Amino acid sequence: MKNFSSSYLFLIISVVASLFLFYIDEGYYNFQWMKSWGNWIVFMIYAGIIFLVQQLFAFIFRKVFKVNNRNYLIAAIGVPVAISVLVTIIFV
């Protein structure tokens, strides 16, 4: 697992989290949203924001708090914060 970059882990987690959000929100508990190109564009934006927030948390944890090799901790904190950021962007 040493060669597995944290960026790949964060990318996989952001895509899975976005798929779940679209499953419950856009698709009304199905994957019919995948038929629309417009939904795919929004999906990429969601996944990108979640990924960037995780990368931001990784940077903060590694540089400020000197925490290394805690990718799962960073993801566990970064995903809820990223979803909160998305909800704030959407509803404000």
C-alpha cells in the first residue's frame, strides 16, 4: 500500500461519495441521472469539490499539525466538511 498515493484514495472516495449523493438526490434512489449529460457535469463539480477539500485537509494536517500517513483520518474528516461546503454553496 506504500505506492498507493493519497491522491488516488481521495479521488476514489470523492467519486464514491458523489455517486451516493447523486443516487439519493438526483436519481431519486436510482441511477437514471446517468442518462443526462448535464447531471454528469454537476457530478464532476461535486466530485472535484470533495476531492479539493480532502486535499486541503491533507495539506493542513501534514504541514500544520505534522500528521503523516493518516489518509483515512483525513478522508473521514474531509468528506463531511466537503459535503457541508457543497450544501452551503447550493443553498446560500
